[in-house]
Amino acid sequence: MKQTEPKRLYQSVAAQILSLIRQRELTAGTRLPPERELANTLGVSRPSLREALIALEIGGQIEIRMGSGVYVRDPEEGGDSAVPALGESPTELMQARMAVEGSVIVLAAGKVSAATLDKLRRTVERMKRLAAAGKSPVDADRQFHMLIAEAAGNSVLSRFVAEMFDSRHDPIAAAIRDHSESPQTWSAAVHEHEEILKALQAGDPIAAQTAMRSHLKASGERWITGELLQQVG
């Protein structure tokens, strides 16, 4: 018997939005209520609502317009409200990364070599150059986190870190990045990586853990509350 994949929260919230569109008989071009009102109506958090809106935008049921709001595109007429899985919830993913990488860096802090510290420094410098040039430093970003994971000396944890980082390429995460990433957000991320590196260079595992968790928390907030927040009010 085939095992059913657990439904993500954003799928359930997206189905509620589609149901609301049908109940109110909203036609194509109709603007949905403001984000705060919609979240209250559905009884969900704003991050969960934003993820659901992105899922519906990917599916073509709604359109998120810059500085204007969310508009109905093609409401289902009596059809199934099921929304396909588009990857892990970005909010939950960043929470998981905080838990795992916050522990990994404590292990790494006691083992990291001078050679690895030099690689980390050069990786941060490459991130800075790319961000200043308006290019995405995502490959260098991945290398930075993987160097720390590898320094911890646990192949299972390294695999977890890699898998979670690469989940940023899932459809829902990629769509959210398109809305939120900018030269400004990357500049902030580079500074956070510099703080992580300083803590590792000082051999301070607690400061390193604090810097890593602060970075991932800030990344999650930028990811889910950035440009989209300005669009949906």
C-alpha cells in the first residue's frame, strides 16, 4: 500500500483560500482582502498565509501585484480544492536549519582548522564581491555552510545541512526568493556571515552558535516578510 505524503500547512491554507473565493463568488480580477484581514478570517499566521498565497500564485489561481495586492485569476468552479506539494514550508525549513546548524557549528568550532578558516574567509569575500556586483552569491553561500558542516566531522549532519540548503530550489521556496531577494538582503546576509566567521576565528562556540542562529532567523524573516509583505499589505 502506497504511503500518502503528509500535507504541508500551506496546502491546507491555500485550499481554505480557494474555498473562500468560491463561497464569496469572487470573479477573475477581484482583489482579495488585505493580508491581516485574510489571516484573521482564516485563523492562520501571516507567514503561513504568505506561503499559501505563493503556492496559489504558482498554480495560477491568483496574481500578486507589486504594491497593489492579491487578485483572483481563475477560481475553481466546484472542483477539488487540493493544492499540490511544492516543497517544504520555507518557514519550517528555516526553523529546522536553526536547530541543526546551530548545533553543527558548536561541533565545528572546536575542530575547525586554520585552512578551513581561510577558505571561509575567502568564501565570504567572494559573497561580498558578487553581492556588490548585483549577482547572486548563493553558490558561495552554500559553500560557506557546507565548510562549517564538514568541519564538524559528521557525515550525517553534513548531508542534512546540504539537503536543507538545497530545498531553497523547491518551487515554493524559489518563488518566495524571487519576491524577497535583493542586493540589500544579500548585503545583510554577507554581514551576518562575517559575524559567524569572527566567532569561529575567536574559537568561541557559543558566540558562533548565536551568530549562526541569528543569521538563519534573519534570513527566514527576509525570505517570508520581504517584498511580498509590501505587495499584499
